[in-house]
Amino acid sequence: MKQKVIVPELIIIRALACLAVVFMHSITMLIGDPDANRGLNIARLLLLFATPTFAYMSAFLIGYSKTRRTYLETILLRVKYLILPYLVCAVGYAFWQHYQWGAPLLDRIWYNVKGGYHGYFVLVVMQFYVFHPLFRPILERVPALVGLSAAGLLNAAYLGALNLGLISLPYLGFNWYHFLPAWFFYYVLGYYSGRDRDQFQLALRRYWPLSAALFIGGGALLLRNALSGFLPDVTSQRFEVVLYAAGVILIAFPLAGRVRRIPAVLNHVNRASFGIYLLHWFFLELFRRWVVRIPGLPKVAGILLLFVLAAVASALVTYALNRFRWGAFLVGRLGVDGRRGRLAPPPGTAQTAEAAEAAAAGGS
């Protein structure tokens, strides 16, 4: 039996994106006045690539997967291991918010279920799976460069129109930022890069100046608009983040693909990443009340301490619950173990063709 092939960039980028989310929210918890803590606010803005990268990695899996499941089987699997944990945490956070703030419980449950808490990311990813059969035939016929350009323009235009108030959409009880057009570029980029992983890696190495330009230009535009007060909101649902996140992904992707051994810490973070994403906000709020009471603790040290405590606690709870069969329905399943399998070699090496055959047989 052929050994399972592991895609190193899938594990490393997802782990780093997960840690970036926790770190960004740790800063949010303790930053105080953003104007008075400009450096921390800049760091928080530069971490906005994290949630889009999570979305991208989900689409990468759609493109890379060689599974023969039917559409219905795929959707039911995602309902079990994505939607159920999302709903459990939506209700759990509602009880916490009712206890902490006195918010009406039923109203808060409905608010969270609609995507009012940070787990809204799950609703975005589910749209990738639901609408994939509709878009796949189109993407298969369209050259990648054309598809990516069109998706990027659509995504940035949609977010820009919402960010700048250029269009007025009726309130239907749901956040318009959570619909597919606000994340469409990440779906298209993830699908193409997963479907043609090796060719995509080689293209990125050749055209790395374009990736660098997206990273620098998108980051500069993001910082300018946010720090000038033009668009001060710190959210990944900004039109400039499409450019900036694309630059981060396109730079990180070929670098992570060269790794020949997954670091143990990143491997564990990757395996528990979904649970960490769902649970970390609770532990941030829980530990914050203790961290702020430490006398003389510098703000940066407090943020780092809060980050480590929340990340470790979320990972431990995720691992502990997954010792039981029902635990995966509460916080999601543990991801693939990056240290139990053969890492896919960097494209262009002698082992690439052999790895591609093994991936086609087993997937990742």
C-alpha cells in the first residue's frame, strides 16, 4: 500500500494562519486606544490576511482532493464536521454572552447562528462546497490567469462597494459580507492552486515579483486607508485585504512547499486548527481578566502571554474532546498528521511525478 502523500504548504500555511488569528484577537483584547498604540494597531492590520488564508486553504483542498464522494456525501460530511461544531459554538458563545453581558439569550443565539460571531468563516467555506459544482465547469474552461483576474476584480469591487457605501443592499437578516462574492477570489485561487499544485508552485517561483508587488502594494494601501481614518475598521472584509492577502498567500505558498519536515508545533496547531479557531475567543476573554491584573506587566508581554494561553488551551481542549467520537461534532475533527506520511516534494524535482501518482491514489 502506498504511503499517504502530505502537502507541506497545506499544513504550514494553515497553522500559521490559525496562530495569526489568535494573535490578532489577542492584540484586540488588550490594545486599548489604537491611536495611542499605533505600532500594535499596525501589527493587527497586517495580520488581517489570516481569515482569508483559512478560506483559501479550504478551497485548495477542494481542488487538490481526489476523493470519489458524491456531492451529497461531501455536503453531509461538511455538515457533520463543520456546521455542527459551528452551531454548538454559536450556542455556547450565546450563553457566555448572556452570562457576561446580560444579552437576551434567544436573540443572541439567533445572532450568532446567522454569523454574528467570529465563526462566520464556516458559513463562507460551506458556500464553497455548495456552489462548487456550479462554478467548477466554468473554471475548467477558463485559463487560470483569466479566472483569477476576473475573480479578483469581482471580489474587490463587491467589497469596495460595501466598504465605501456605494451600494445600498436591503437587510435580509444576514451580513452581506458573508456571502460568496466577498470571498470569491480566495475560492478561485485555492481551487486552481490545489488542482495544479506543481504547476502553480513553479509559476509562482518564476513570477515572484508580481507576488511581492501585491504584498507590498496591498499592505501599503491597507495601512494608508486604515491609519488615515479613511476606512479605520480592522476587519478582513476590506477591499484592500484581497490584494494584501493574495500577496501573503502567493509568497508563502512556494516557500512552505520547500519544507522537508513539518515542525512539531505547527503540526499540532494544524491538526487542531479548526477547534482553535472556534474556541480561542472564549479563552481570550477568560484569561484576559487574569492577565490585566498582573502588576507592571508591559502591554506587549501581556498580549504575548494571552496569545500563548488561549492558543494552548484551545488546542488542548480540541485534542481532549477528539478522544471521544462525539467530540468531533463539538469542535471539529483533528486534521491530517503531517508527520505520518511522505511529504510531497517541491515541483521540479525528480520525485515530483512519483508523488503525483501517489497523491492521485490517496490524496491528502
